[in-house]
Amino acid sequence: MIAQLAIGLMLLFTTRVFAFEEPKDFRGLAWGISREAAEATIHDQEEKRRQAGEIVIFADIKKRFETERVWVVFYEEYIGGIKTLIILRFLDDKLGQVSLSFLSKDFSSMLGAFETRYGKPTKISSKDFTSGLGARITGQELNWDGKKTMIHLSQYATSSKDSSAHITTVDHMKYVLAQERAGDL
């Protein structure tokens, strides 16, 4: 009886921890895709949406070489009607992280899109923030933690006007954490 209860609790805990639909890609960009292939895919998708009559922001892709191993690609696009700065990070020429930056007034809509796509977060917390005018506000911090990917959605990122989301592969996160420990970030 105790063994059955222990197994039941273990299954419940495991299901709860990894109870979200982990992304296999970001908007058609598979994890591990090369920078060159990702840029070509972005332009192809943009052209298809334009031909379908959608209002499309021209993806003026800007690249910045960060380290020997990491490339960063920036572009803007509408996600669910929300103008979003998208930042792709490539480790050893493989897509490992996507960061999104958008206005905090759009946070609820973006949260709704994330919950529709990935399910309920595995962790919800709050974070106190002081605005530029000195007002104290509390924002939501949401996480979806999986075996291969992690998602973090923050209501107030760099200011009370900005929200962010980060979708990161576990391998990319291990690299980032190792760089932080080594003092390289």
C-alpha cells in the first residue's frame, strides 16, 4: 500500500513538473536550426504571409556576434497581433534560445497565447518592481519547466512598460549557466 502511494505521488509530481506541451520549434524554426537556415525561413514565412494579405513587418534582420560560439539575430514581427521584438540566440550555429520583448500592456494577451499553446505554467510567482517614477508595482513571473525546454514569461522585464519571454533549450541554458559561473557573461 505504501509503495503504491509512493508511486502514485511520484507520477503526480512528474506529471505536474513536466505537464506542458514543450515546443519543438518557434514559429517553424526547429531547435538546432542553423542561423542561415533560420534567416531564410523567416524571410520565406514573411513573404507567404504578405501574399496571403497579412500586414507584415519587414524582418530587417540584424546580427551581432557575441562570442566565438554565440550569434544573436534580432527582428520584429507580430505575434497574435502584438508587435514583438524577437531575439534568436544560436550556440555553435544551432538555435537554442528565443527571447521576446513586448509592451507590458500586452502581457495578458501574450499570457493567453502562451497558455493556449503550452498549457498552464508549472510555476507562478510575483516580483516587486519599482517604476521609473518610484512607484512600487508587482508583476507576474511564470515558468513552464520541461525536460528539453524551459519558458519564462515576465510581466515587467526592464521597466514597467516592457514585458519579456524566454524560450530556452536545456542545453543552451547549461551553456549560459557555465558562462555565468566562469564570469564570462
